[in-house]
Amino acid sequence: MQLTNRSKQVSNKEMTFMERAYLPAIATGLGITIKHFFAKKVTIEYPEVKRYLGPVFRGRHILKRDADGKERCTACGLCAVACPAEAISMVAAEREKGEENLYREEKYAAVYEVNMLRCIFCGLCEEACPKQAVYLRHDEFVPVFTDRDQVIWGKDLLVEDMNNRYTREAWTKEEAKALDDKRANGEVTNVTPRPVP
Amino acid sequence: MNPSISFFYFLSFLTVFSALMVVVAKNPIHSVLYLILTFFTLSGHYILLNAQFLAAVNIIVYAGAIMVLFLFVIMFLNMKQDEVETKANLTKIAGTIVGGTVFVILFGAYRKTAIPAFDPQSYQSQVGMIESLGHLLFKDYLLPFELISILLLVAMIGAVMLGKREIGERHF
Amino acid sequence: MELTEFTIKSITIVAVFALTLVIAMYSTWAERKVAGFIQDRRGPNRAGWGGLLQPMADAGKMFFKEDFIPALANKWLFIAGPSLAMLTALLASAVIPFGSTFRFNGVEVPLQGVESNIGILYVFGVVALGVYGIMIGGWASNNKFSLLGAIRAASQNISYEIAMGLSLIAVLMMSSSLSLGEIVSQQHGGNWNIFYQPLGFIIFLTCSFAECNRVPFDLPECETELVGGYHTEYGSMKLGFYLFAEYINMFISSAIISTLYFGGYNYPGMDWVYNQLTSAMGTATGHNIATLIGTAVFFGKALFFVFFYMWVRWTIPRFRYDQLMNLGWKKLIPLAIINIILTAAGILFLKPIITQILN
């Protein structure tokens, strides 16, 4: 059975003198390596140059607010259940009187923590969320930890900043493709990551 | 004192010291290393005698090749520290007697030879150089030179014969 | 006069020494840069412009690491190993002619540490000693892998020394002198030995790869079989010395190759440049500048071979041990002997005919 047409017939015939002399083979090899020596380098020098990540990239988490600035999360715990790495934990609380402009529903997450060392950025929390509250940003990474305290992200880092709202450029493959075409025409929307507070 | 004379004494001290340490050292590796040091000091003596070719060849052949093989073999031996001490007194005495006899013979031979004193008129500084050595070897001593090369060839063929794998014999 | 000569000699020797060290230092940088470029990467570029401060950073790191001696190691020999490796590596640079002469106030200063009439034998002797650093260090570590690495190094060096010496003899037969300065000046005017000794050159090159323990002959430090080889137990600056010695050896052998086969500081059109310079700037200045150009050419040649070492390192995979021995004993040595016979025949029969035709 032939699966691909790329397989080569292997033979075990005697090598010719030129093949046995070994030096021509070395010269060929040297030619290949020197070609790579002068080839254009593919490295992207990360902190200075940032690569465009694509519209459906899964970066750091964000807890969305609605149009009025109320937190959407109701602490139902479905994201924590869905999380294969068990990175999400939360404490629910009941909304008090006078907090209606802060939280959308009667129940909210008093504590919402994501352990960024456990998180595998699979996006299942995003899928599981019934309130469209948790998203993985397509434009920002989790920055490098320099301290143990920075590993677990609480609500102070996760909840959306109303002055700098997060919008996703594309949601499906088709939209991403359309966006790419736009970008090819010169309408570039390059990524400028927001520094994490 | 003349710097070359003081250097000669220093070198001689080092030679005798390291030669003694070859015999005295308990660890065979140390013994070999002292032997290498002895060859080096001997080369130093050759250079003092303006025999540069001999000095270089001494280092290349003895220190560079033969002693490496010595070390090579000794490193393969698995020597325990306590096994070294089990030499019988008889061996020690026999060794001392043989060594002493050689020393006496050498000393006697040295006393018999008449070494001419230094004469600036007849002194030739180029006698140890490679050109004069080559002329000597290929003109005056051509036959012994060729005989030695045949001897070496025979030894080489013998080594190849010994090292050759016989039919049916497996080494590994 | 006695003192000035002594001072001049001291200055040249210190300069040669410092130059060798600096070149070896930057070889470590170049090695990583070349490795990066060949693998389509950029190599070190964070420390200084283009990563040029990387060697200092490496040295600083090496110095501040814990200087560790294993409990059951032979302490003195453990220290002696890397010291010897470094010593033997540095010794050989003394006799290499880096250029012709400088003229100061009518004094001719040769750009060579020591002009010796056994120059090449001296280099050969020092190279032969190079294996002791590895052997002693490997044995003193009291580690089986180190010992195996040391033993491999010893047998490899001894085997390849023979072919190396035999390929050298063909050159010596042509030059009829052992002095490196003499060999270089005989190659004046495009009369390079590579044109007469292509086979000898290839043998010498291969053997110098083996003598430097470089890929494809770096069996003594073969990671897949021997952990780290002879320097498994080494750390800190002692390991640094071993690695550094390898780079010094690389530079020295490159310099020797360019001296023996590529005319040293000679380059085509040398006489024309010399005449132009001396007529334009006077005998002393013109001579000095011509010498500087020659030295630059020499370093260009030597550094090309250093680059060649790196180039080959990222091209050819490591040999298996039996392949290494087969190549050394069954291929290179017979080839070198054939080369000697051919050279002798050429000198005996061909040379008179050619000189007759030319005259």
C-alpha cells in the first residue's frame, strides 16, 4: 500500500569511488551550510519586535464588563469545572443594595483567581462561560514572572479597564481570513500590548 | 655565577630529583609523570648543549608518544592503594643491588673516559644542529642508519603480525 | 644593545601571547555566531554590539562559579590537568612568524616570538604534549567517563600525529629547512606550498582537526556516549581553561596551516605594493606599513581557517570510534607515505626538467 508518492526506493549497491572518497560529499555539505550562513534569518527579536499573533490567539484572561461597566461574571463556577488544569478558583458573594451599577446579576465573584502557572490557555473557560464574561485576549501575553506573588492573578488584574476596552477583531476563521485580506491591502492593525499594572 | 651554569645546576637537580621520584613514588601514575618530567629536563640539557634537534626529537618521541602509551596502559590497570604495599623485601633488595651495580658501572665508565677541556678555537657551535647531524647520518654513518631502519621495519611487521586477527579468533 | 634586544624580545613575546589569547577569546564568540548563522539563527547579540561583550560575560560567569574538586579525585593532578592544557596550547604560538620585520631606528624587529631553526619540530613537540592535559585531567577526575574520554584522546592524538608528521615531511623535503620563517620566505611570490602539496594539505588539515579534538573527531568529549568526556567533573574556570585551550589550539593550528601551505604573510603582488610604499613614504615607514599589510593578510588567512573549523563543525557529524581509527591508520598514513614518495620523485626527476625548461 502506498500512502504518499514521496517514498524513495532504498538500494544497497556498492558506492562508487567518488562516493567512497568522502571529500566530494563533504564539499557538498559545506556548500549547503554556507548557503544557510548567508540566508536571511528567521528570528524575530522578541522584546523589540513583536509578531502579529492573529485574531483568534489565546493570550491572557480578561473578565469583561457590559456596556454600562457592570461585571458580567456571576460566579457560577462553570469555567472552573471546565478548566482541565484546575487553574481557576473563585468565591461567590451576594450583591448588596447600592452595588447594582457594579455587578449585573444578584450574585458575583468576590474573588476570581487564575493560576497562570497552571493555565494551559486552552480557551475552555471561554467556551463554558454562559454570561460571556471570561475571554482570553488575542493581543496580550501573560508577562514573565519575576516573583511568586505574580503567578496568581486576581480580579485587580483580570477585570476589564473601562478606559481601554478589549474588543476582538475576528471571531471565526472566515472573519480572520477577511481581516488578513484587509491587512494585505495595507490596513494594518498592529498589536500594541498594554503594560500589565 | 654565570646564568647558564646556575641554570645547568638547577636543571641537573631537577633531573636527579624527578628521576629519583620515578623510583620512589608509590602511585604508578605519579611515577610516569615524574618520568615525563625527567625527559623534559633532559631536553633542557640538550638545549644547553646547543643540540636543539635532539631536544625536540626527545620530546616528540619520548614525552609525546612513548610516555603517552605508558600512561595509557597504566590508566587501564585498576590499582588499589593497599595492593601496592605488598612488595616483598627481597624484591626491594634485589632492585637496590641491580640499580647500584648499574650506577657503579656508569660511574666507572665515566671515570675512565677523558673529556677534553673547553677550547674556544676548536669549538663548533653548529655540531648539534640538524644540518650537521644530517650530514653525519647520511655520509659517515649511512650503513648503521639504514640497518636501524630495517630493524624498525622488521619490528613494525612483527607488531602487525602480532596484532593481526587470526581466523576464527574474536576480540569483541 | 643586550638590554634593548631583551626588551624587544619581551615585548614581541608578550604581544604574541596577548594576541593569541584575545583571538581565542573572540573565537568563542565567533563559534557561537557562526553556529547561529549556519542554523539560520542570529547567535549572541545581547551583550554589547553584536554580542561582542559575550566572551567577557562568559569569563565572568566561569570565574564566579563554584570551584569544585570531587572528593575522591587526585587533587593536584586535577588542577594540573587544565593548567597543562592551557600551557601547551599557549607554548606553540612562540615560533609562528606573524609578519616580516619592523624597522625602528635602523633596528630590524622580526614579528616572531622566537626564530628557531627547529621551529616546526618545536610546534610538533608541543602539539604532542597537548594530550597530557586531557589525559591527566581525565584520570584525576576519578570518573569512568572522564577516564574513557582521556584514553580516547590519547589514542586519537597518537594515531593522527603519525599521519600529521608524515604529511609535514613532504613539505620539509621541499623547503629543506625546519625553520618556519624560512619556510614562509621560500613561498614568496605566489609560490605557495598548497599548489605543490594538495594531498599533504588535506592530510594535514584532517589531522589538525583530530589533534584539536574538534568535530568530526571530538570523540573524547562525545556527549552521547561519555556524558562530557574528559571534562565531566570539571566546572568553573578549570572547565573554562579546557575550553579555552581548545580555541587556542584551533587558532595555532590555523596559523600553522597558513604558514606551511598558504605562504604565511605573503600575498600576490606583494613586491609591487612594497616598492610603491617604500618609494612613497621612505624605506622605514613604507617597510613598516608593508609589514603591517602582510601581517593583516596572515591573520586573514589564519582566521579563515578558524572559520573553517567552525564551518566544518556544523556540517559533518561525529565519526564513530572505529571509523576514526580506520581513517587514521588505514587511509591517512598510507596516503601520507605515498605523498612523500611522490614528492621525493618530483624533487629528484621533475624539478631538474622544469628548471631546464624554464632556463
